[in-house]
Amino acid sequence: MAMGNLESEVMAYLWDADGPCTVREVHEALTEGRRLAYTTVMTVMDRLAKKGVVNQEREGRAYRYSPAQTREQAVADLMLDALGATPDPSARAAALQHFVGRVGPGEAEAIREALADPDRAR
């Protein structure tokens, strides 16, 4: 699922956090050097929870939020969504070939390893 800029910033913070975070913690981190309303961050995090992108756990009067999946899983889902948007199998194959042709040596090696052992790649 594609995300807006603020959603992406919230998710980046949550992925890098040591555990579930409150809206206040995320708000304080995202407002360093800029103005951003607390309620805006709260709304974004609530929407991410309703989309199933984050888990929302009640703790006292507040909620704690954590990612529903890893960053790597989310990126893989985005890539699969983009491929799935093309109904023509030959266009999907061409897109994959183009993608592989543009990755660096490290990414190419990771692809080779994943193809050699698909169970380990999961």
C-alpha cells in the first residue's frame, strides 16, 4: 500500500523504535525543526491502525503503536502491488527484467540467493 509523506515518516520512526510508541513520542520526534499539530500525528496514526499497517494497543489512557509488519515486508508488498497493477504477464516479466538490470551488485546477489533458496528468503 502506498503511503503519503507523513505516513512514511511515522512508519520510519516506528520501524526504528525499540518498541511500541505513543502518539506523543512520535509527535515529539517528527516536530524537531518544524511545526506539526499533535492531532495531525494522532489522526495519521489512527488511520494507519484502521488500514492494518500498525497495531494499536491501549495502555492506560493512551495507545501504543507498533508496525504490523517489518519494513522489508512492507517494501515487498509495495513491489508486488506495483507488479499486480499490470494485468499483462509479459509486461510484468519485462518490468522485473528492467528492475533486475538496474539494481547494484549487492542487490543482484541478494536476488540470486533468494532464488537459490526461496525458503530462506522468507
